[in-house]
Amino acid sequence: MEEVKHSYNEQDIQVLEGLDPVRKRPGMYIGSTDSRGLHHLVTEVVDNSIDEALAGFCTEIKTEILKDGSIRVTDNGRGIPTGIIEKEGKSAVEVVLTKLHAGGKFGNGGYKISGGLHGVGVSCVNALSEWLDVEVRQNGKIYKMNFNRGVAQKPLAVIGECGSETGTIVTFYPDFDEIFEKNEFNYDTLKVRLRELAYLNRGLYLSLADRREGQEHEELFLYEGGIVQFVENLNKGKEKVFADIVYIQTPFTDNGGRDGEVEVAIQYNDTYNETILAYANNINTEEGGSHLDGFKAALTKVINDYGTQSNLLKNGDKLSGEDVREGITAVISVKLQEPQFEGQTKTKLGNSEMRTIVSKIVQDGLGTYLEEHPKEARDLILKSLMAQKARDAARKARELARKGVLESTTLPGKLSDCSDKDPTVCEIYMVEGDSAGGTAKQGRDRRFQAILPLRGKILNVEKASLHKILENLEIQAMITAFGCGINANFDASKLRYNRIICMTDADVDGSHIRILLLTFFFRFMPKLIEEGHVYIAQPPLYKVAKGKSEKYFYTDEALTAYLDETGRKGIDIQRYKGLGEMNSEQLWETTMNPETRTMLRVSMEDAIAADELFSLLMGDQPELRRIFIEENATLVEELDI
């Protein structure tokens, strides 16, 4: 790849427009002002440090949640330029932090490879922070500058000396009073992004520390194996078709003379799912794009070509892309100059030349692997042929399902629907068993609450083929009731309920049914979770009667605190093990009444971790499941057997 020029100074900074609109319309720049937007601030600052690493000038990035709830990001890169930009009459540090679209990523050579293409990141963080401090180590001096809600308090000043040390420290406190809905950072949310970045940047040292009182914690993310380790961890708990992880790393030069690199890691498992993660300049391109299209095309062509040459595919048979991707786990990471993303959210790569580049590189690399590993190649072809047969069966099942389940206008007989037909106000309870279902039907508000009783445990979709899944009566009932279809047929506009609520017993069987439901939603209706439609009901664990008064408690801690305060004399405690132990009035008041109930909303903030956990808990390797239970057994305070 072409070397980045070592000079990175005030001449490399170009100003495109001002900063004023950011505080008025923050959602346009960071997506939202909820938890997602709040954590995006950290991502923007860290991504600037990652760009320094991509340029070859940074080896260590530290992120800290400080005691007061502010964030500090420290790197050992070159440091933001400190010289004066003549046209602006201000230091480059001040310009970068107060001007929208100001940065070294617009063609002057400061960065060849960058995820922060639009240059709005750190200036947006500044604009949306109550205060921000920046410290730069450069030219043997320590420079510092302070900002309040994006406004510089004083010009950049020298506050000390640092010898040969270089780097940038950004510390900021988001504007919780005027901008953000959530007022604290979540350690695990930040961990997800930093771990992902560590996988994508082999050998880069990233750390995360929580300094808040009672939450002290620190972790290091350093993966010398890069995306190979990424795939290895994604496939943990799954039976492998072959042990190897196919790794391809190839530099390229496009037609415009711009250098880049393609990295791909591939391994197959024996599940029916495909997991392909695509990145461009460290940005997770969730909507895919040209690099993903090139990968898929190459995969289909290489496997078909090998199958034909080895006589494993006969009579002109061809495997489809869906066939060859069944059971695949792959990570595609491309690094390129002048990436074209769709919008500031950067969810799709638009550079058309990347389709051809990635396709050729994957064809060459995977083709060579198959030629050199005939046994593994044969196993892969045979698995794809089995997938083809299963796909044919699934197609027939889908055709039947379209005539029945997927396009049915007849709701399942056991569904007690609500009278209101406005999906935005309606909700459906997935209830375990007819007994609890009967109680829920009596206790509900039939205007907006629907009840769907499920008979026993639904099919474990983690270990079943599509045609078996579509034949399951409980799954058919859910698909018909929801009305939005599954997989490629999913249409959120047809969803009949705004809230889908899993209401199961507070015992081992209830937990199992809940995880089976969530696995089904995760694999076949992930948009339900992504868009916040899936909830878990929280029925009380205890009813405490004292005289004529009754109180309900949802946690052991709350019960203990109450007993410590009031004493235990004259108190009758009932432990609820099932929903059927409550009458309809109790179930309504404790679990279904919107004014008094508590529910947990299921989120997709860590889809990678969720995928690993579903595979581990619902997969075919009991030994890994046993290890997980043993390692987490100390977290269980009470277990009913």
C-alpha cells in the first residue's frame, strides 16, 4: 500500500462548512439522542485514533469512563496538528474541533485510509458536550484547549513539555441537560465496539476501563490473529465442517491508482445459518455493498467451478448462492482510499470497483485453498449439495406456507385477539400453556391486548431446517398472528402488534421457553428485536400478605429489604412459580397493567455476542454448555428445581 506522507500539519486541514446546525439537529449527525447516539460519541473519537493506526502512527488506544461519568480517549498517534491555519486565524486544533467538515481526510495526504470520511465526528462530539478538553503532545510540548458546548474558552496554549512523546487525549462530558435522553454510559456497549475494532486491526492495543465507584473494571483487547480470531470466536460452540479457517489477505491498486487491501476469513459449521460480517475501513457496513456483493459472487463461482471439475456436480447442476453460504461464518474487511458510504451512518459501501476487486481476490484465494485441500473441498461441496436438497424442500414448504401461514388472512384459532386494529397501540402476549393463557385472557384489557397460548416448548430453530420449522404448529401460529412474515418475506409494515411480550413462568421451563422464543425471533425476525418490538414480562416472584394488605415483590433484594424493615411476624409469603398461581385480577395488576407493570425490552446492541450465546446454549455441544453453566453458576442467587 502507498505510504502516507509523514508531514501532518496545518496545511493538511481543509474547512468545508461551519458547525452551527449540530446542536439544533443532533440526530442528523449522530443518528439519535438516545443511548445509541450517546455511545456513538465515543465511537467518533476512537475512530479518529483508529485512523492514526491505519496510517501507521498509533499502536495504543485507551478509553476510560471516568469517575464523574465523562469519557477520556488517549492515543499515541501523531497528535492533532497544533499550528495556525492562516485562512482561519486559529490553531488547527480549534478548527478541527469547532468547524464541521474540517479534517485531514479530504485528499491532502494526512490520511490515505480513513473511516471518518466526512470529518464531522470530533466536532460533533464537541458541539454536543457540556464540556470537552483536548490535550496534544507534539513537537516536545504539551498543548491544551477547553470548550463549553462547542465554544472555545481560550486559544490553544502550551502547558508543559513531553520530550519525544506524541498523541492526543480527548476528555468530554456529554450535554445531558439539553441534548441526551440517557445520562450515563454503558460499559458493555462500549466493549462491543472496541472488541470489534481490535479484531479488525491485528496487533493494535485497545483497552477499556470503568473508573466509576462500585463499577471498577478494566479489559484489554489485543488480537494478534485479527479477523481469523474473530471467525474462531464467532464459531465457538459449533461443529465445524472442516477445522481450517481460510484466510486471504491481498493488497490491490484500483484503476485510479489508489492502493488498498482486502482481508477475508472463512470457516464453515454444520448449522443452517449464515453469518457474514462486512467492514470497510473498520466501519460495519450492515447493509452490505459492493465488497459483500463481490464476495458472494466469488464464493458461488469458485465452489461451483470446483464441484464441476471434480465431478461432484454432474449433469450441469449448479449450486445457488444460498446453498454455498449455508453454515458459513465469514468476516470481510476492506481498506480503501476515498470510500463512498451512503450517508454519515455509513451502512453501505458504494464504490462499484470493489465488487470486481473483492471477487477476483476471493476467487484466487479460495480457489487455491480448495485445490490444495481436496478433502475439505469435497466436504464443502457435499454440504452445499445437502443444503440444495433442503432448500428444495424448504421452497416447497414456503410455497405451502405462502398459501397458508405466510399469506393467511385467517388468524389462529387459539389467538384471543384485541378489538383495536391500530398496530401502534396493540400488544400480544405469548403465554406458556392453556392454563396461564386462560388467566391472561380473563385479566387482560381486550381493547388492545391479545393473548396467544403456546402449548409446551416450541421447536429449537438453532438445530432445525427451514421446512421443519415451517411445519411446527406453534411457529405457524406466531407467524400468522404477527402478520409480518419471516426472513426475506418479512415486512414490518404488516406487523399487527407494536409490542410482542414473552410472558412465561419464573422457573427453569419458563426460562427455556423464553430462550426458544428469542432464538426464533433472532434467527427469523431480527427486525422485531432491532426495532424494539420484543419484550419480556416481569411477573412478581412473591406475594406478601400482612393482615388485609398485600404487596408484590419482583426481586429477592426488594423482599429482603421489606422484611428487614417490617420484621417477619404475622407475615405470609407466597412464592410464585407459575403464572397460573395468580388469579386474573392479580395477573393484570402485577404484570399486564401498563400503569403498574415492569417489562424488559430486548435489544440488539450486541448481536455478535447474542449469536455466540444462542449457538452455545441451543447448539450441539453439551460440553461447552456445561462449561458456561459452571463459569456462571455463581451469578445465580436462587434456582428452583
